[in-house]
Amino acid sequence: MCYLEDNKPLRSLYLLMVIVFIALPHSEVTFANSQIMEGFYYVTPEASVSGFTGIIVGTENNYDLLIIANGHLKRYSLSGAEIPQYDSTDSNSKKCLNLIRNTIGLEAIVHEVTTSKEASAYVWILLDGEAYLIQSIIVSSGLSKAVDGGEIELVPAEEFARERSLGIWAEEPEVLESGIEETSQREAIEEVVEEDSRAAARLTISKIDIFDNGEHALLTLAADKGGYLEGSEVSILSRADRTTDEDVFSLDSQDPIETAEELRILITLDRSRTTSFEYDFLWESYLDPRGGYLKIKDENGSERLFEYEYDRRISGFTVTPLD
């Protein structure tokens, strides 16, 4: 039998073990090996992963998730995190929205907190065989505060972000930096506009086909006026607020389009199942089969709004311009 007081090496080892034990954080700080988590932080909450399995197929109001489970589509707000109202001029809002949109198509484990029409839940996303709580990613990265008394404790995640001045905890420098960057970008855009007098194409949405409950859709665009596509964008708008983009796709092409010529965008959650479609552009996203709003923005900043809805008389979707 060895006694620590008689053995200096063992005594040193014991003291080292005590120091390491005391230095361990309340929750383990980890980083996922996925591109989705790049630039984000994560504090592992002291909670077991539990709930039912589903697929995240969309977002709504910029911070709610649309999840399909057992053939049913349901909307969930994220419990435990005080996510601020989306602000397109705030870099933290944009980063939070980008994270939430990047979860579309991922398998998730949903722990319901309320099950009413306005349901809320803790949602774990599955990446590389590991489960990560979305709310903890958001709070650990300084994009939201933790809710007091939440079912899962997120205060350690908030403390982690606060100590490192992440996100909202370094709001003033972020706003200043964002303002400088925005000014520089605006000046650069103005220079490009002065140098480039090419006409922008005017596009309209002529047809929408939606398959597999929104997992695949074909968006057909037609040119009312020929011109260049570069700088044009197509957006899926929030059903609750038509002034808010849920997802945006840039028509990254320097080739012009002729008047009446058509383009097809394939919107899909599963790239492995795209071989049966003919399309010009591929967009990884989700189009709500319940109906909604779309927007086309051209290089000059002009916008056109469209509403699409299912019509039983034609067993398909109708598209109505709103401008």
C-alpha cells in the first residue's frame, strides 16, 4: 500500500488531479466538425437528449422551425432562449437567422414543452452522430439571452458568451463595425453601377410545382424583358410578415436572358434525388405546400411580389402577382 505523504511523485499527481478537477467548467465547451457549426460556439447543457424524431423542413418568422414527424407538419418556437425580433441591419440577427436556416433538412429530436397550436420545444439537431441543442448554440454564440427558469438550464451558455464578449454582449463594437462595412459596400456598389450600364432582366414567376410535401419544388421564371441576371435574387417570404425574407437565392449567372425565355429553379432538401428534374439552378431550401409568398429582386433593386396557393380545381398551384 502506498501513502501519499511518503511518496512525493504520487503526492504531486494527486495535487495535479485536484487542480484539474477544480478547473473543469460547469459544462463542456465543444465545437462540431460540421460546416453548419463553423463560426458558432456550443456549451453542452446538463440535460439528457429526449423526445421524438423529425425532420426540419423550414423556418417561419425567422426563428420558428417547421418540423415534419410521423407525417405531420408542425411549427415550433424555441424554448429557453430570448431570441430578439429579426433586424436586417443587425449582424447578430443575420447570423442567428443563418444558423436556423442551415438546420433545414437535418434530422432533429424534439422535446415538446407546450403542445398547443403555438407549440414550443427544445430541439436537438443531429450532426456527425452527435446531438446538439439549437438553443445552446444560439445562446453560447451570444445571439440570444437565456430564459430564467427554463426547463433546460442555459445560464452557463450565456455566461460563456458574456465572458468572451460574443454577439449581443459586444453589441456596440459590432454595430460600429457593421456600419463601416455597410458604408464600404454601398460605395463599392455605387462604383459598379456607374461602370456597368447593362440592362437588368425583368423576371416573373410563371409556374410552381411542389412535390413530396415541400421537399422538392420546381420554380419556373419567365423574362418579361430580356437582360442580365447577375445581381437578381429570388426570396421565400415569411407567411406572417411579407416584408421579411425567410430564404434568398442569387441567380449567379453572367449570361443574358432573352424576352419570353424561361429558367427553372429546383428547390430541394435532398440533392441525391434531383436526377429526374431538368433545371437551370439548384436551391437547397424548402417551399411550403400550404402556400406563401415569393419575391424577385433585380440588379437595380426593383422588387416584385407573388403569392402562390394550391387550387383543387386544377390540382396544382396558382401564382398571383401582388404588385
